[in-house]
Amino acid sequence: MPDRYDKNREGTVENMSVLLVLAIVIVVLLVILLVRQGVRSADRNRLDDARADAQRWYERLGGQVMNLHAEDAAARQALADAGERYNAAGGQLQQAKTVKQYELARESALEGLTYVRAARTAMGIDPGPELPPLAGARGAGQLTMDREVSVQGHAYKAGPRPGPETPYYYPGGRVQGRPVPAGWYSTPVWKTALGAGAGVLGGMLIFDALFSPSFGDMGYGGGYQDGFEDANAGDFGGDASGDMGGGDFGGGDFGGGDFGGGFDF
């Protein structure tokens, strides 16, 4: 009798142990499932928010592009650039599947709205409410005074205001690693500098002339110097000091000759 009782008790204990282990496993699995569902829900919410935010700025840009018309050359050019960003943002929205891709579409739409504000300024009307800062323009600053230089026999102008001689607006950003401030330019030299070969060198020479400290008053809004120092601390700075600093560009004909002193090149 005692032996049978002891065996039944041991069997009961073993069964309870198994049930306890199963219960623990089930609880752990449920917790993991709930955590994963929470993560997926949070990811969906972030994706939905990013999509809605990009769509909102895209639609706002579309309304401005469709309804604004200008006779002034500078305003027309700025609206044309805004239209290009509108088309780019639309294409990015169609293909976007991640938060990052929607953020890129949002940036394109905001850049287009920056061009719209520039066009409205050139038209002499209220530019509208301030926009969130462009991620690509961080540290670029903005022009606060007119500047004019001559490079390779061609005159280049830039300044804080639109005019017949400065009809091209640039919202600020980095070109070939260096910060280029927001402002109005006589030619879209940033497009040349984004090209290849001689075009890159020519564009960078123009930037060096326009934004060189030896020109006098720097004439940039806040942020440019920090952005320039950041650029020099990275790959651009290393390449410049290596390829241009010690050879003909740095200490020879380029740096100490005609270009360094008066921008005659």
C-alpha cells in the first residue's frame, strides 16, 4: 500500500512539474508574440506617419506649383526648379516602402517649397510661413552680401537677393563635399560641379573664388563656417590638402599666384 501511494504521489509531482514547465513555455511564447506584435505595430505607425508627412508636404508643393505664375525671370526659374522637385517627390512617393524612403520624398517636397518661397520673394509677395530646415542644407549658411568674381575670364555673381544678373536660386547644401550657402547666383554652377572631370574642377574653382575668406567680408549667415570645417575634417578636406595643398594648386601657381591674390586665375 505505501509503495503504491508513494508511486502515485511521485507520478503526480512529475505531472505537475511537466504542466508547470509547459505553462512557463506558453507564457514565454505569448510574451514574445505580444512583443513582436507591438514592434510590428510601432513600425507600421512610423511608416504611416512618415507616409502621411511626406504626402502632406508633397500636396502643399503641388498646390503652389499649379497656382503660381510669374513673368519675372528669377521667379520663373525658381518655379521651374520647384516643379522639378515636385516631380521628383512624386516619383519617390510612388516607390517608397520604408520610413527612410518617405523621408527622402519629404525632403524633396520641402526643397521644392523652398524654391516656391524664393519665387514668391522674387515676385514681391509674401513668401509664406517658414519651412522646416532642409537636412541637406544643414551647416551651409546663406549669403548676406553681394559677391562678384572672375574665373577663367568669366564673371560670376552671387547675393542674398534675386535680380536680372542673379536669377538662379540655390537653397543651400553640399557640392562635392563642401558647403555652398543659400542665395541667388548668376549661373547654376552647382550643377557644373556635380558633373565630372573638368566640369567638377571648374565648378569648385568658382566656389573657391566666391566663398574664399580672402575676398573680404565672408557674407554668409550662421552655420557656414561650421559646415566648412566639417567638410575639411572629412574626405573632402583630406583630398584637398593632399591633392591640392602641396602641389601646384596649394603652394605654386594656384595658391600663391594670380588666383590667390585677385581671383584673376
